[in-house]
Amino acid sequence: SHLSEQERYTMKLEKINRLIAEAESVLLPAKNRLVAQIRRIKNPNYRAVLILYYVERRKITDIVEYLFDVQLDYEEKKDTTYLDLVKRWKREAIDKLESLNTAFVPVKQLQIGVSQ
């Protein structure tokens, strides 16, 4: 039978939605394990950076803005002091996470679609 352009579009959209649902069903357990591991870290700054970066998949510069844009010197220091601080927190948080759990899946393997 001859399908209209709208019917073909609808079928493609349904297929895309099925693929997304399948991918989410695979990723959700991994995401939940990662969040559970991150919650074991006592330092709230470390937890915040890891959740924002690996779970919410935000860029480092977005995290800097989210955490520090209320500071009076934000514009002056966002690309230096605050950026360096967030990068250091991320590094230290990963080290802490790996030391808490020897069976830990390195977070670098869970970096799906994350950009700096």
C-alpha cells in the first residue's frame, strides 16, 4: 500500500521512540548504580559536581555557572578560579569514589555523550 508522508513520518517517529525506550531501559540501572555510589561521598561539593556532570550530563562551564553565578566576583573569576575549583573537585571526587568501591565501574566508561 502507498503510505502518505505523514504516515511514514509517524512510523519513523514511533521507531525512534522505541529505540530511545530500549536505550533508557539499559542505561537506567547503570545510572541508578552510579547515583548510589555518588551518594556514598560525604563532601557535598564532590557529590554535586559528579551528579551534575555524569548524571545530568552538564558541561563543566555550566556547572561552574550553576554553583557560583551568585558570587559577586563570578564574571571576573568564572574562567579561572571557579573553573579550576570545579575541575579539582571533579578529579578529587572521582578519586574518592574509586577509593570507596574497589568494584567500581570507572565513571569514564559511563560518559555517554558528555562533552567538556
